[in-house]
Amino acid sequence: MFLAGNEFCRRLLRWYLTNRRDLPWRIPLGRQILRDDAPDPYHVLVSEAMLQQTQVATVIPYFNRFIQRLPTLPALAAAKEEAVLRLWQGLGYYSRARNLRRCAIAVMNDHAGQLPDDPAELLKLPGIGRYTAGAIASIAFGKRAPILDGNVARVICRLDKIPADPRDKAISELLWARAAEIMPRRGSMGDFNSALMELGATVCTPRNPKCLVCPVQKHCEAFAAGMQESIPLRRKAKKTPLLKRWTFCIRRGDRWLIEQRPPKGRWAGMWQFVTRESNDVELLPVRVSRPRELAMIEHALTHRRYEFRAMQCGAIDSNGDGTWVTLKQLDRYPMSRPHVKLAEILRAVVP
Ligand code: SF4
């Protein structure tokens, strides 16, 4: 195990303060970082929720728009779930958005609107796991709380020359312990944790790590052994199941029939064109004219892939329940990415 002393921390922090990316949830690059200066806890909370499973470059415009529309935690707590989902539309993994709103409500109710600074208290809030609790406590409140995300796990595996898969339970526990151990005794805990993540994201990358410019190369046991490319161990990718769905874009005049998904499960509570597991038109909520093929939309998630075969048809009944909206009105409804794509196709092809 590498020795993480003052020299290691100094090198890492010096590198971070001059090389960090200017991100909207951090203190701006041009501003001199003062003692006890820290980013807005609400900004840290929102950015950490968005950054789970999503790349920084994708998150930036979503974060800016979210903060512009819901600038404070009370504003988020007071927002309707649909409005929050609408702001999240396209980012995926929508339970993050629902949990973020539930978290804001819990903070308003149980903590007088102030995010707690204690990781144990943060962990009790909806949607906040061990990593996010550590990130908020250290980055927003300067607490000596460790974090371990994919980037930090890879960096520590290499520094310590651990030739294992960081997702294995025992290895993950070991890495959490090391993430706590290597933190400095004093100084900015938020900068230290951010520096480790930044190093993993920009220098100690999964493939072709840039060891020659790495600020902590001198401390790295994997580099010393020439093993940086083979650490950490990569799990073989499993083939993900393919789920086939039929989507019916049903038109009546200038309106289209949409439906809301159940309150639990994937894309919970979001809206979509009528989607079924079979192409049996008898199962549709209205009688329709003969459907014709419109598009095939593929969508890959972490553990499964979807294929939506989209059909276009007209409603024969003039009455019938359901939500009928124009293509313009669709903008008000939160929809999953495949259905947003479908709406774009309809806008392009429908006169
Ligand atoms: Fe990663 Fe290479 Fe730096 Fe080691 S020397 S921490 S492998 S970039």
C-alpha cells in the first residue's frame, strides 16, 4: 500500500487547484478560494444527483437549466413532480429526479430547509447513498468524510496496486477504508476529494492513463510495476437482454393519444405514446385504422436494451377516454428519451 502523507496530498492539491475544470457547481476558477469557502450545498446536491450514471459534459446544460428554474432547495421542494421530471427529461434514470425532490421536501420538513452536514444524517435522506453523503459533507461542509466513486476506486486500486475488481463487495469495503485513510488531517477535504475524482476523470483514465503527467506518479505502485493498464481488473461485459415493444402513435385530428406510465418501475409517472408488449390492436384503448410502420427506435440502458417499433394510425372512434394532445403541447409532458425521439419524428413527417 502506498504511503499517503503530506507530500502526496500537497502534490495532488497543487495539481487540482491549477488544472481543475471550471464546472458550474464549483467555485469559479477566477475566484480566489478563501479559507472556509465552499460551493452552495444545494448545487452540490443537484450536481451529484445528476452526475450519477451521467457524464460531466452532458450534465452541465441540465444543471444550469435546473438551477435557473429551481434556484433554491425550497423552490425544488415546492415544485410539482412533473415539472422536475420535465427538467430532467433526457438525462435518464428518472428515479434520481424523484428522489431529489423528495430529499428537498424531507430537508424542509425535518431540517428547517438546511441540508445537514453530518454524513450519517445525510444518509437518512431519500436518494442519498454513501457516496453522495460523503461528497456533500466534504465538498459543501468541509467534513472529513471519504467518497468512493468509479474514478476514485480506480485511482486507489492503481496507487495501491490492487489487481481486483472494485465492484466486488470485499474490495469495495477495502477501498472505502483506504479512501478514508488517505484523506489529509486538515485542510480542504472537499478539494482533496474533488482532486481524487478529477484525477480519475482526466488523468488516471480507464484506458491509457496519462502517467507521464500524473502529479502523484511518484507514489503509484501500479506505475512502478508497469501494471497501470491492467489494474483494476475489468469484469467481462454481460450481454444485456433485449425487450421489444410496440408503440402506437394514434391520431385524431391534430391530437395524439398519450398515456402515463405506472407510478412505480422504469420511467415511472412519465408520459408516452400508447405502448404495448404486443401488436394486437384489440388491446388498444380506442379502435384504430390499419397501423403503418413509422420508425424503429433503439434505446440502451445499463442492464437492458429496448426496441420500440413505432406505428402510426388514426382513431376510428370519435369519443374515448385518454389524454389527447397536439405535438406542441407534448412539450409540457415529461417523456422518456425514446418517446421524445418519436415526437421529433412525428413533427418532421406529419403535415
Ligand atoms: Fe494513475 Fe498513472 Fe497516476 Fe498511477 S501514475 S495514479 S496509474 S495516472
